[in-house]
Amino acid sequence: MNATTISILAEIPEELHESLKRFLETHPTWDQDRVFCAALSLFLLQNGQSDRNTSRIYLNTLFDYAA
């Protein structure tokens, strides 16, 4: 299944950006896109968007499965 990706631009607090940079420096298998995808899909799952596609994206991103 070929997943379509959409680019987004988001402003985040500088402190959060610094934390993200530190995390990425110590976790080479993660990148900014993977972190955002995991965070957004988890947020949606925790807030009522519990459909199969959101769950699949979360698990694939979390465990680095090919999409």
C-alpha cells in the first residue's frame, strides 16, 4: 500500500524544539517526521479517533515498520 504524505509547517516552543533535537541526537533511527507522526497519531488515538488507519500508522511509526 502506497501511503500519501502531506507536509505541514508547525510552530512549536523553542524549549520543545531543543528537547526534540536532543532526542534525535541520541536516537539515530528516529527523525523529525517519524516523531511528529507518532505523536500526532497517538494524540488522535487518545482523543477518540480510534480507527484502524490511525492505529496502523501509530504502530508502524512506533516500531519503524515500512509503511
